[in-house]
Amino acid sequence: MAHDPNNRVPGHDHWLVRPKTIRWLIGISIVVLVATVAAQFVVPVHAYFSIGEVFGFNAAYGFLTCVGMVVFAKLLGFVLKRPVDYYAKSPKFNADADDV
Amino acid sequence: MFEFVMPPAVIMIVGALLVALARPMLRPLIALLTPLVTLYAIWQIPDGIQLSAMFLGYEVQVVEGSALRRLFATVFAIMAFGGVLFAFRQSKWWELSAAMIYAAGAIGVSFAGDLIVMFLFWELMALFSTVVVWCGGTEGAKRAGIRYAIIHLLGGIILKIGIEGLIVHTGSPEIRALALNNFDTWMIFIGVLINAAAPPISAWLADAYPESSPMGGVFLSAFTTKTAILSLILLFPGQPLLIWIGLWMIFYGIIFALLENDMRRILSYSIVNQVGFMVVAIGIGTELALNGAAAHAFTHIIYKALLFMSAGAVLYQTGIRKCSELGGLFRTMPLTTICGIIGALSISAFPLTSGFISKSMISSAAGGEQLMLVWYLLVAASAGVFLHAGIKFPWFVFFQKDSGLRPPEAPWNMRAAMVLFAVGCIALGVFPGLLYGLLPFAVEYVPYTADHVVTQLQLLLFAGLAFFVLLPLMKRTDTVSLDFDWIYRVGLPGVLRAIEKLLVRGRRALIAAAVPAGKQLKTWFTETPYMLFSSRSPMGQTAIWMAVLLAFVIVLAII
């Protein structure tokens, strides 16, 4: 359980979170994303269903279904989300209660 | 080595009892050796019925071997070893003992040759998993444990009704493929599905598991749902209803994990999600699909335990479970971060990890059977897994913002367990033959084809892109999400309370009406006695009655 929130050295943050590293990471990510789609020029895709063989189908499908799931979850959250102490505060059944 | 077949579950139970009774110095040794001895015993069991006994007038088959049963028992024993390694210096002895008996229950179910033995070990698991939940030690753990026990004992009763009905109607408690065509098999089906966290009562899992101790969660993640998967493979292979139940579980897990803030609750929802994949596979029911279900159960236990270990290590070191309060831990917990990421990549079925070689068998089985909708949904779900567990868990726990927390790495045994399972995830991913050789049916499936790797990478990496593009929408809120458990945690108590209120009001109204009325009645009785018991002329009446009596006597005398 030991942690000391005050032992940070300002200006000397981890190399991984420096703006320069992050710019590099974003750049590499874009290259990798493009490469996985471009790989389809070299590797012919055999899908079970014809639409799966459309160029970049998996990339588009992965992206769009995820957007769909996040948006759906967000909307559902408006209905389902409650404060953390919701269950602690909810009325308890107590047969002996006389405080009705 | 053994003259007679020693049920592996019994070895584990004996080990668990020895842990409880031994001197504190010997406990770690016994706890670590027991799963290994059990594993050895598991591999000594050949195919077919190996041990029978008489129980309640039935000949029961305590141990029946097959490739599938050995596969599940093996991963349960490996899991018990990894769990004990992770926990033995931090857990109290009763938590270790309970977790080992819980594991013994799972191994016992794996080898159960008939429904009676299966049921006995099933209940053993229910009891001792409840103890593991209680070992969380908080008020929340106590309450969650009681809810957990109620659900599982209720599920056990439903299962028992089915088993007894089946025995009465068919005369045989043997485990065999059943058709859903009568009340008995439906009861068994429902009883098993309750343990698989199938809808509508999936909520028990994410309700109870996150309340356990950092160590207990590792054990809980493995056994209950996966024994249910084994039972479904044995009892209901190819039952089409399972496809739709499984798909519901898959998307339920994703959506609720996306809404969640508690890191171990995110992982709990993703158990439901992953078990959903296995349930779908059992519903498809082909050899490839059943192989996929078994393989996925195996890999899932390893990587999910790894994820629970990394979350447990964070919880143990910081005492914090909410994503909204965590972040930036990669600075001081690099090993935990790397192990967590390996677990996250495995659950997402990244190439070179264990999930890739097992999950793809399931979607291929759907494709091979020309189940187009199922296939599209499974592929979307694979992307969704990366979204809700593969990135969300490591991102919010180890990266995102700098929470200012600088916890040191977890103790050495926790790190050793994480490294062991992380190596396991990679080894299975790189050498699929290790696992494929253990599967119930011969494997012709080849996971590593160029186009499979390319399409999978496209799917996952663009799902990752979606995560970061939508990051503003993913901001963690300190909330809980309503689920089916609302019905028995709020709804039902609310109804009872309403009834109680009504009764109390009725009682008060009755008292309010009855007391003055009684008072009036009493006053009336006391103040107006003459109207009932006498009259204004007492003497005259008496004289009349005397005269009447006299006349009667005279009449009698004359007659």
C-alpha cells in the first residue's frame, strides 16, 4: 500500500510521456495503420463471405463497429448509470422497521 | 505410480486441508506442491470410467477420463498453481485453503462421470467460492458474498431438480448429450447456464468478483464459468439456442465494461464476454467449434488470470480500484504494466498471443457453417474486446493521466506468477501445437495464414484507432450501472417495503379505529347496564317470573 505522491521530479517526467515521444508514437501508429491496410495489395484475403474481401473491409468494419458500440454504450449510460453509493442508499427491506 | 486411481480432486482437497492444519512455515510448500501433484495425477487418468462408487443406492462414476476432461482439469490445476504462487505470501491461510478446495471442485466436475458426482463438486465450488468472496474482508464483500451464495445455491437447486427428474424418468445419471425437450433437461440447462453467467442473471459475476481480495479475484476468474462451459460441451453440444445466448453475453460484456470504472469490474464483464464466445461455439457444435470452445477456455483462464493478477498487484500496492483515480503507474510498475499488456493483447486475440489461436477457431467455425450474421457479430465483437479490455484496461490503469501515484512493484511472488502466465500466453500464441495436441478432436485448423494475420491486425488496430478518437466519450465517471441485479437489490426489497408500509399503515388505521370504538363500547356497557342485565322495576319482573314458575309447577302436579 506504500506510495508517495510527492516524490515527483518536475520537468523530468518519464521519456514515454514527453511530447516528442508522443509525436513519434502517433507518427508510427499512422504508418502501421496504413501498412496493415496496404498489406492487402500483397496478401490476397479469402473471406467466408464476399464482402469480407472488399479492400480494407476489416479496417473499416473494426473502426465503425467500435464507434457504434461506444456511442451505444454512452447512450445506454444515460439510462443505466447511477452514483456509486446508489445501492448503499437504496431502501433496505427490514421487517422490524417501524419508521415507516 | 498409483495402484488405484486417485481422484485428482481428492488430492487437491487433502492438500487444502493440510494447508489449513500445517505449521505456517510448511504452508507455502504444501500449497505450491499440491497443484503440481494434482496435475501429475490428472495425466495418469486414461480414457473411460476409472473409478466407481455406490452413493445413495446409485453406482456413481467418480472419475471418467477423456481428452476434453483432462484439458479442463489441466488448466484448472495450472491455474491453481499460478494462483497459489500469486497469493501464498499475502493471503491468509483460510483464503488459500478455500481457493484450493474451490479448484478441487472444478477438477472434480471435470472428471465427474455422472450428474450426481458433478452436482456434489458443483456445490463444493459454490460454497468455497463464496468463502473466497468473503475473504475480501469488507462489508461490501460480505454482502456481495451473500448475494453470490444465494444465486449459486438457487442455481444448484434448479440443477438438482433437473438431475433428479432425469434420473427418475430415464433411470440413468450418466453424463451424455441431452436434448432440450422436457422439463428435466431444461432445468439442467438453466442450472448450468446460471454458473456460466448467462442472461438474464449475468450480474452476479461483476457484482461479486471485484469485492474479493486482490488475490481472491485471480482464483474466482477461472473456475465457475469454465466448469459451466465444460458441462455445456458435455451435455448440450450443438444446441442452437446457445448461439444467441452467447452473442448476448458477448455484447453485454462489452457494453457494460465500457460503462464501468472499477478496473476489476471491467475485467469481470470481460469474463462474461469471453465465456460468451465459448457458449456461441458450443451452440455451433461442430468439431472445429467444440475444439474452439475448449481451446478458448484454456487460453482464457491463463490470460484472464494474468489480467486479474496485474489488476490485483495494482490494487494490492495502491488500495485503489477505480480507473478515475488510477493512471501513470507504468513509471514505477513496469513489469506489472508489461504483463497486463500481454494479458490484454491475448484477450484481444493479437497474433502471437494465445487468444489468436483459440478465438479464431470459433469465428472460423461460424464462417464454415455459413452462419453469416453470427460471423459478422463475432468479428465485431473481437474488435469490441480490444476496445473494452485490450486497450481500456491498460490505458486507464497504467497510462492516461499521471495520477501522482508512485507505488513500487508488487512482491516477488506476485511478479513471478505474472511472468509465468505472461510467458504462457506468448508460448501458446507462438506454438499453437502445445494446445492443439490436447484438444478433443484432431485439429486441421491453421491459425497463422498471411491473410488471417492481416485482417486481424486491420480489425484490431482500427478498433484501437476508434478508442483514441473517441477518448473524450470514454471519460471515466464515478458511477455504477444498473443491471438485472437491480431487481433483487432494489426492486424486490422496494416491493417488500411497499407491502410492509401498507401493512403497517393498515395496522395503524385498525388501531386508530378500534381503540376509540372499543372505548365507546366499554363506556356504553358500563354506563347503560340496566338495559341488558336488569330493568327499572326489578321487583315486578321477579314476581312475574315467580308466578310463571309456580303456575308451571302446579301444571306439572296436576298432570
